[in-house]
Amino acid sequence: MVDSRKRIGLEIRKLDHMLSRNLTANVKASGIDEITLMHGWIIRYLYENRNEEVFQKDIEKNCSVGRSTVTNIIKLMEKRGYLCREAVEKDARLKRVLLTEKGIHTHEAIEALIDRMNERTLEGISDEELEVFDRVVERLKENIRRQQEEQAVEGEEVDD
């Protein structure tokens, strides 16, 4: 039986904080600490979509971030040499966003670091325990989505 005094949200928040601090410490020790979490997400998105034309609006949508924020981040990352913008032949006003070699190498270094951290974090946890964890996480997400849907419907009823 789960201890009713333990609050699942608080425990998840503590775990998230521990993981974030661990990632930050490992990134700093690896010498790639000028990369923020948002920069890492953008680099990963560009890396995973390097065979597609990616534009600023795609990054905005994928990262759920506003236009001005993404503009500033792209400018900074371009200045630091992680990405570049290139005009599109069909419309010179459009600029695709591309990773540079430095951006590609940084992504690969971050992925290797995350893989090592993940392995160490999962030490001593069996495959069966991980399967249970995955099922519990999915159920939690389903429950939260259902609550959000119910709240949205209740909000609509109040507006009527």
C-alpha cells in the first residue's frame, strides 16, 4: 500500500530536480556547459530533422516557445557556432536553420553523456521493474490528461 503521506507530484518534482542537477553537473564536467536545456532541445530537433528543411516556425512549434524567444536563441546559437541560417532558393526571405559541424558534434557528445547517465541511473533496476515503472508513468499521464479534459469541459459549462 502506498503511504498516503507521500504526494506523487512532490516525489516526481524531487526526482526531476535531482535529474536536472545531475545532468547540469555532468554537462559542466564534460565542458559543454554553455549549452542550456533549450539549446539542447533545439540541437536535438535539428539533428533529428537534418534531412528536412527546418525553419524557425518549426522550432517554435516543436519547443512550444514564442517567436521572439526563438529568434534570440537562434541568434545566440548562431553566434556561438552551433547553427547557421541559409536562404532558401524558392524564397530568399525564408531561412532554413541548419546545424554546423560544431552543432552536430555537440549533439553527439550530449547524447553519449545522456546514455551514460541513463545507464548509471538505472543500475540495480530490473527489466520487470522498468516495465512496471513505464506502465505507472503512462497511467499517471492518462489520469492527468483525463483531469485536464474534465476541467476544460467544466470550464465550458461555467461559460455557458
